[in-house]
Amino acid sequence: MKICRPVQDMVFRCLADGCPDTCCAGWEIPVDEESAARWQKLPPEWRDRMVEATEWSSGERQLKRHHGRCVLLNERNLCELYAACGIDALCRTCHLHPRFVAEYGGLREIMPGLSCPAWAELYLMSDEKVTFITEESDELPAYNEIDASLFYRLKKAREKAFDLLQDRSIPLDKRIDALLALAEATDGVSERGDVPQSVLSAYIRKLRQLEILTPQWRELLQRSHPSVPQPWRETVGERLLIYYVFRFWLRGVYSGKVLPWAKLAVWSCISAFALAADCETREEFCEVIRLYSKEIEHNTENVDALYRVLCRHSGRYSVAGLLKAWEKIK
Ligand code: SF4
């Protein structure tokens, strides 16, 4: 199968015990059956420890957590299973994290998530245009039941989306408009009607209604955010949009619609920018985006809730609503 990922992934390195966060705090960690079976073959003390470290919750096997942290994390935030038995002992979730993986027939796409501080810094602090590499691997695709003609149509449209988003001769607001127009044309719909006032404050209210993981995020959602001029906003916005278009666009292969996913990419950019409006440095700005990624993008329920409202063709969550909100923060 083919593996596609951003070129920068080749130089990504985990911060290990220097990480200000950790992959293993706050989230549920499901364990796949293959890894659970492999743990049965570990040396006896580790085999028993892994039985103790897992439990059944919400219908799946998970690693236990203590105060939200995986029980295998030591006081230096390092995984004891990894340290004792090596990377091959990790379950699939931990082996992949912080990368997300999506498969479309014979194509696998991989990118580290912006919730990881090391990737957020590497990816968002760069001014380069984003490039992707595709390599062949010996692995066979696990799942091939996709509509091939829809897949190729969406993939071609996404290549166009990447080109137009990185055309720096055009201001970012025009590129966002063009991205949404491309998604509307791909789905054969138009969402350019009238929208109510106060779109942006409605978006912040929506964020407050979603599931909240960390106190930092709760605090950020309560603050008011007077805008501070930031010369690097266009570059960060461009890279953020590329990230979310890469992450979401091809999900249209499974849902049959690309426009709500394109809108989710833009909505994510608007939300992160609105919450980061008072940041004075690019580092602070990137930290807000990292928190957004951790709280929203990595939470399936939150993504599903947003997808549902972004399927609306009129009102605040239409294309016209998104463009009006962007006007407020640009
Ligand atoms: S969040 Fe990133 S830097 Fe931190 S432990 Fe995970 S991979 Fe390493």
C-alpha cells in the first residue's frame, strides 16, 4: 500500500521526559486484541503487570488510569513498558500516538497531531510551504471497500485545495473563500445566503457546550480575547488549514459529502484564531492551537457534534456564516 505523510514528519522527535504534556494523560487508551495477546508472551513479571494494568470499560479493553494518567507512566512521564520491553511491546494506540492514521483503500495517510507540543512547535513555527511524500510499503491494505471514483475525485479536489491554500500572492481570506467554493462545487451545493449577527460569539458558545478535558481549556473559553496585531497570522493560518484539510477532507469518501469537512477545517481555524486573538507571541498562539487540537480534534464526540451542525446549509454554520465570522477576526 502507499503511505503519505508530511515531509516534516521525518524529523519529528518526541520530547520524552522533556514534554510539558504527555500522550498518556487525559485520554482513554484502548488496547487492541493483538497487543493483549502479545503481552501474554512477555516475561512473567510483565505479563502479570499488563493484566493488572488493563480493565474493561465502555465495552473495550483499556489501560487503567490513575488521576487521568496511564498507570504505566512513571514520575518522569516515561512509559515503563516501553523502557523495559521496547517499542514493539506497545499497543497499537501508543505505537501510533501522537500520529493519526487514516486509510482509504490502498492509501494510508499519517501525520502527528497538533496536540503534541513537539509537533505543534515543529509544524506551526515553520514558514515553509507544507509538502507531502508518498512511499510504497509491502503492507497489504486492510480495508478496500471504498467508492474508487469518489475517492479519486475528492483526492484531486484536495490537491487543488492545497495549491490554492498555499498561493501566497492572494490574501488568506480570499483563499478561505476559494477553499469553501471548491468544496461547494464538489458537493454541488451553495451556502451563500443571509446569516444572523453575532456569528463569532455563537461559535464560542458552541465550544463551551462541547466536552471539556482540561482546566486550561475551560479557562481559555471564559476569557475575552481583544485582538493584538500578529504579523505571522497568515502563515500560521495557512499551515493550520493545510493540516485540517489533510486531516478531514477525504473523510468525504465515507460520509459522501466533503463540504462539512472543509467547513470543519475552516471552523477550527476561526475558533483557534478567536481564542488566540490576544496572544502576543507566535509560541503562545501555537499553544492555543495545540489546546484546541487536544480538546476538539482528538475527541470523537466533539468532532461528531461539530460535523452535525456544519451539515446545515443555512444560518451561522453555513459557508456564509463562516466567512462572516472570519471577517470579524482577520
Ligand atoms: S505529546 Fe509529543 S512530545 Fe509529548 S510524550 Fe507524546 S509524542 Fe512525546
